Amino acid sequence: MMELSKLKSVSDAIFSFNIASIHIAGSKGKGSTAMLISECLQSKNQKVGLFTSPYILDECECIKINGEAISNEDFNRLCLDFPFELSPFEKRTLVALRYFQEKNCDYAVIEAGWGGRRDATNIVESKVLTILTHVELEHVSTLGNSIELIMKEKLGITRPDVPLLTSVSQYEAVKMLTKVKVKAAKSMPLAYHHPESVGLALMAVKELGFNVEKSDLIRLEKLKLPGRFELQNYASHKIIMDGAHTRDSVDYFLKISNEYIKKYNFKNIIWSLHFLRDKADELSFHFPKESSFWITLKNESRVGSNPAKLKEISVADALELLSSKKIPSLMIVVGSFKLIAAFKKAISQAKN
């Protein structure tokens, strides 16, 4: 990883970036909050650049303007003169900023990676708003082994005189750790989006000077977020895919998925799981062992080790098991975005 000051000097030498930016850090809900904000601002006739991570199938997914991903041609063109020592994330960050500047976006909504203070996205200085989503223990070897230390690291995205938004649930803790003015956003249930993400997104739009209308809520309610309670048809069956991979996100996902199961009266659910090895070991123990399967992933450097000793099957095996059901059934795919990508590819191939 390049030093932040050096990365900043690289970007300054190649292009200047002055787009009004909303910078988002946190342990979970960053991407959802970013996408919801982007959608709201688009409804206000704003041209919005959106940078999120990780990608599912293609890194161009990470860089969008008003919902349209950057083309491979533009991506390759914009990184031709970058130094070779850039990491893939640093490269995507600079391409995104360069692209948004080139296309004269009104706003840039930028999701930090796993960090904050030392994150590549923190080279942005044209911030008009910062947001800290839910923080929990993660990446303890690099961010710190307590919530307070991790929160401090992520609060490194803040700037003097730039408002900071966070959820009501962690407002007091955040307020104690920063001198920046903090505002608390109330949670708001809306479709299958996380209530904290919705609340933060709506407050952010208001903070930027826009009114939130009923039409905005309807628009957000219909918005489908990739890899976040993503529902797909598979013949007569249903598949839900979600990239929940922290303790709290798994707990929330189980809550809303069980509500969905009850609402539509599904029986004998197939749970397909895989958590990468740098995630909490106990995550797979939260699921019913008798109906859960550990999905094997190939050619991945961070594959998990199946700590719950679930039966191991491939993606193809899982889809074949679902297809064998005589009545409309439900399979739930949850864990890493590598897992989501593997299922998306297999489902696409099956439909073609």
C-alpha cells in the first residue's frame, strides 16, 4: 500500500479533483448508504459519481455515474500513466476520481475501503459531508483491537468544518472521539434496506440542502442493491444473495431473511455459506447446521476453512440441489462477495 501523501502527490500531478464529495467510512452499511445517497441525488437532477467496493463480477462496477458503470475502455485509458506500484484499490480510487472530474459530476459519493485515516480514498479534500456507518470489530490486526481504536481510525476521513453524520446508536461514542460537529441520523425501515443506511442517506440529502419527498422514498423502496438481499428467480425457485460477513450484519440478515421465509411460507431452506478466512470464525455457527452447506471456492487466496464443519459442496451442486426440489423452494446464499460472484456467474450460465 502506497503512503497516503505519496498517493496524493501522484493524483495531484496527473489531475486536480474538486468535486463536492460525500465520504463514507464504517464497518458495515457503507456501500448501501452510498448507493441510496446517489439514487436520491439523481432524483434531484444531479450528476452523481459513485465509488464503491468491493466489486462482484467486474471492477468497473465500482465506478458509476448516475447508475452507469465506467466502460472498460475508459477505465484502461484513465490508468495508463499511473505508477506500477499502485495496489488495485489505489488504482481504482484514482481512476474513479479522475473519471468523475473529467465528466464534470455535481457530486461524488465515495465509499472508503476497510479503513479511514490511511485509506486511499482519504486523499479527497473537497468533502462537503462525511458519514460514519456502523462500526464493529474487524481487521483488528491493522485497525486496532477495540471498537474505540477502530472508530478513531475510521474517523480519520473527517475534516474541520465538514459535517459528520452517524447513527443514533453510536452518536455518543463518536461525539467523544472527534472535535468535528456530529449529527445523529434516526433509523428508518424501508423495504429490505438496512434502517440505519436509509436514515443516514436521507439525512445526508437534507444536509446537502435538498428536500426529501414521498417520491424519493418510493424510488428508494424500489432500488435493488447488488449483493444486498438480492432476490433472483431460478426456474420456479427463489435465491436470495447477501454479502453479510460481519457479526452484526449476519444477525441483521438472519432477522430479515427469516421474516421473508415466514411471509412466503417457505419450508426446508437451503443455506449456502462461505466466509473468507479473515472474518470471524463463528459466523457459520449462526445458521441451522442440518440445512446449511459450506460452498467450496477455487482459486481464491482468502478462502475460509469451514469452522462449523458443514457439508461441503460446490456452487453447481447447490444449484442442482435446488433444482431437484419438486415444489417452489428457497436457497439463501450468504457470506463473501466472492461467493456471490460465483453464484451470479453460475446462474447466468444456467439461464443462457
